[in-house]
Amino acid sequence: MRLSIAKLPGDGIGPEVVEQASKVVDTVCSRFGHEVEWTFGYVGACAIAKFGDPYPERTHAVCMASDAVLFGAVGDPKYDNDPSSKVRPEQGLLAIRKSLGLYANLRPVETFKSLAERSPLKTELVDGADFLCVRELTGGMYFGEKGLRDGGDTAFDTCVYSRFEVERILRLAFEYARRRRKHLTVVDKANVMETSRLWRAVAKEMEPEYPDVAVDYMFVDNAAMQLIRCPKFFDVIVTENTFGDILTDEASCVSGSMGLLASASVGEHTSLFEPIHGSYPQAAGKNIANPVASILSAAMMFEYAFGFMEEGRAIREAVAASIESGVVTEDLGGGCSTSEVGDWISDKIIRK
Ligand code: IPM
Ligand code: MN
């Protein structure tokens, strides 16, 4: 089959990890007989530098015309340290999510046996943990009305959710739970927030449609504790945008490194695949970043965008083999470079 993929490396370590992931995609395509056509797009700080816009129209056109988007990371310390900046790299990522209608971000958390000791948590707690975070991605505080008043002395970000938005993400989460261990945890702050009460009410209304799924409700502060106290409790977690952002960084501790967690953003138009980590500017250009999160995002791309489960499995097996063989970057205590890990995984897929 002919696959057309948009390549949006972005900033920081984005280009380095996406280079490894695209190499792996090329290898998988040659092994399985697919033709792949890459189209590059600028996004983030590099797009601001070139076009004055973190998500230029031409990049949007590339994404819309592609079957999938492979995304790296956006961000630059220059903007982090300048709160007065009107235009920011992160706006590019928010714009891409909004304009492609990517309302669901799927972040699976798995553990690798040989890495259980890398987790800051006790081995017996994390060993065998396996859950999926379903993060709502185009609503909540990220997109609600925001601004300044009182001459800049008061700032506000509004958390808004409509029933429609809540129901569609919950439905997706129920469906994933149904295909997994049939346990859904709805995470909210319904003891305080009106939006959370709407989430909880809608979830309760939907429960009878999924009699095979056991549902529990957890306040987000408690969920943050339970995630590291007993990660094996969870199967599918569904939550709103900001809570999901925070909880999934926390959840990466279960796997042992941020550099391992992949994600798929799906919705109305072209799906996008990106690591959950950021642009990690301190490591940019040093060939030390862990490419596995990006490579596993490519595996998710085969599975979710193309329905090619075997291709996805080939990538996952090669990644697992690299980890078991100690071919890992420094975040996992190894001595390999970004490109060495990518080359090893790529070779493994061919050798198979
Ligand atoms: C993520 C990132 C983004 C987010 C940033 C870069 C806007 O942290 O994908 O988790 O907050 O969603
Ligand atoms: Mn985040």
C-alpha cells in the first residue's frame, strides 16, 4: 500500500527522534512491501522563526493531505522565559490539535521487565502494570476563554466542556475498556468543579450501555496518588485535558522514563502520532535523546492510522529486544546514542 505521511519534527530533540522513527518506518515499509511518501512541515519555534506562525497554513495543508502525521516536539526556552511573548511554539501544537479535530489523546503505559528497576517506584509495584490514559485534547482550560484584566494584575483561564465533547471522549474510553480488561476509571474533581460534575453525570448516564465495563470514579488528587501507589489497579483512565497532561507525565515514572511513552491523537481529520515528552532543549543536537517514544509512536501510527497490526508488532518486538539487550540511551542507564538505538531497532526489523 502507498502511505503518505506528514513529518513534523518541530524543535529541540524533535528532529533527532523523528529521524530515527522515520528510518524505522522506512524499514518496516520495505519489509512489508509498502511505499511511503514523506512530506515535511514546519511547526513550533522553527515555524515562528521562518514564517512568524507556529502552525503555518502550508503545514496544515500538508497534514490534511496526508494519511498520518508523525510529530516530534515543540518548545524553546527563549519563549518559556518570556511570559510577555505573544506568539509561542506550544500554540502550534494546540492549533494542530484543534484544526485537525484531534479530541482524543491515547497514551498507553506499559512496563518492560528489564527496566522495572529503572522506575523510581518499587519493582513489585510497577512490574506488569499496563494501562491506557485517554486524555481529552481539544477542550478544557487549554481552549477556554483566557486573558488578563485589571491592567494585567488578574489573569484567567476558563475550563469549559460541552455535553457533546464529554460524551464523545467517554464513548471512546468505554470502547477501549471493552476491548481491554473492561475496567474504566473516570478521573475528575467533581467535589469542586462544575465541568467535572458534568463529566460524572454523563458517564453515569452511559454506564448502562456498557454493562460489561466496571466503572469507578476517582478525584484527580487521589488518582495522582493511586497511580504511583498501585499502578496495576488501572486499565483505562479517562480524563479532561489538563488533568490528563499532568497525570501522564506522572505515569511515565511507572515505565521508567519519559523517553518511552508514545501517543496517538485521533479525532475528525488526520491522526497524529507523537511522544509524550517535550522538546528537551538541553539535549538537542547531542544525539543522546531516547528515540523509543517516537519509534513507538510510529508503531501506533501503523496500528491506529493504517490498521497494520503486524507492522506495529514488528516495531514493538524490535524495541523490546533493544531494551532487553541493553541497547538504550542514558536516561535508561545505557551508553548508546539516539542514532545507535534507531539503527539497532531498524536492523532488527530487517534481520527478522
Ligand atoms: C503534551 C505537552 C503539550 C500539552 C504542550 C507542549 C503544549 O506537554 O503533549 O503533553 O500540554 O499538551
Ligand atoms: Mn505534557
